[in-house]
Amino acid sequence: MERIPILKIGDVLLVSIQVDLEDHSVLALQEDLAEKISATGASGVVIDISAVEIVDSFIGRMFATIASLSRLFDADTVVVGMRPAVAITLVELGLTLGDVRTALNLERGMEILEGLTATRRGTPGANGVPGLARR
Amino acid sequence: MERIPILKIGDVLLVSIQVDLEDHSVLALQEDLAEKISATGASGVVIDISAVEIVDSFIGRMFATIASLSRLFDADTVVVGMRPAVAITLVELGLTLGDVRTALNLERGMEILEGLTATRRGTPGANGVPGLARR
């Protein structure tokens, strides 16, 4: 398995991280994502980390980089599915995910993205409270 | 990474296979899926194999088993994202995926599931031609 697959659901790209991330796979993922956002005109990226057991500053930076990258294509990024143990570690170590938004699970993440897109494009979100999702 | 994560999108469970499958991981996946379908009442399962480079009879049987399992919970299964090289290998080796439905990508797979669910429950599908998706 060489590359992390990027799935498309409607207007959103979904990346599910299941393998231990190394430098080259992170670079490949960023490259693939940039190409895919550009090709599809996606308005959001969801990164699922429910299979990730260890998050360090390296992975934290990756999220921030992907978020900045997506932003250049006018897309928002949400990280979903963080394990409780991972969240505790992040807080204990004082690590932050920068400006990256997080949500409990994929469905919540999609709702947030819908709200953000609606806010940015000036139309009401599906949940009627588009502003609520923005931190 | 011990287990393959199962994501939920609306009424559908999504499994993205990114690691080389061994006996124990396949068994764990089947167990997890059965539990998750039972817990969520999902109407469909999509298995994304866009990262899978080699499919043999073992993996073929796994799809068939998952499909039978899902059926017991009144859920349909669609395999999506097969690589062209994998499809060619399957045909050349004379391997079949049994009764398992396939679709080009996640979005098509979701459409098929919508159609199937609508057909089974006697309401028109979102695409208006629910019968079309059934093989």
C-alpha cells in the first residue's frame, strides 16, 4: 500500500488515516490532496484519525499544513474521530493542532463543513445556524 | 494500528481498506462490522478498495462473507474503487466476487445503496430508478 486513498463524498474529500505516518507518506498525502482539491473543486476536507493511536507534534503540524493548503483552494479542513487517549496526550504534552477544527465523528465534521461553506458563500447552512460551527 | 476503522455517513457504513489483510484483521473487521451494523441499524456497507493492489481468492471470499453478514442485518454491501489492474487480475485468474455488487467509486456506491434500500422498503429512490442498480 503506497498512498493513502482520498475519497470524495459530494463536495467533501475524506482521508482516513490507518497507517503509521512517515515523512514520505505525509508529503505524498499533501501532494495528492492538493491535486484532488484542485481537480474536484471540493469545498472541504475531513481527516479521520479514529485509527490513530499516537499523535505527536509531527502529525499535529501535518494537520496544520493540510489546513493551510486547503485554504489556498478555498476549502476548510476538519479532523474527526480523535481517540480519548490521543486527546489526553495532546493536552498533557501541551501540543496544539493550531487552527485546525476538530469534530467528534465524520457526520459532525460534515455538518461543520456544510455550515462553514454556507457562511463563506453567504447562503444559510443545512442546520440553519451556519455561524455556530466556526470557532 | 490494530483495527480497520468503520465510518458512518448517514445510513451507510464506510470501510476503507488500506492495509494488507491478514486472517486476524479480516476476522476482526467482520466482527466489528457486525457489531456496528447492529448498533447503528445501517442500511448499507461500502467497502473502498482503491488502495488495494492485490486481490486474491482470500479477499474475494471476505467480500462475500461481509455481504452475507450484512444481509442478515438487512443491509446491502457494495465494493468500490477497484483498480483497473486488480479488475484485470480478477478476470484473468477467473476469480469472482460472488454476489457482491461493485461500483466505480464511493459516490456511485452510495447511489446504488440508496436505490437498493428504496426498492426494498418500497419507496422511490433518490435517482428515481431504484431498480436500475440491482444486478
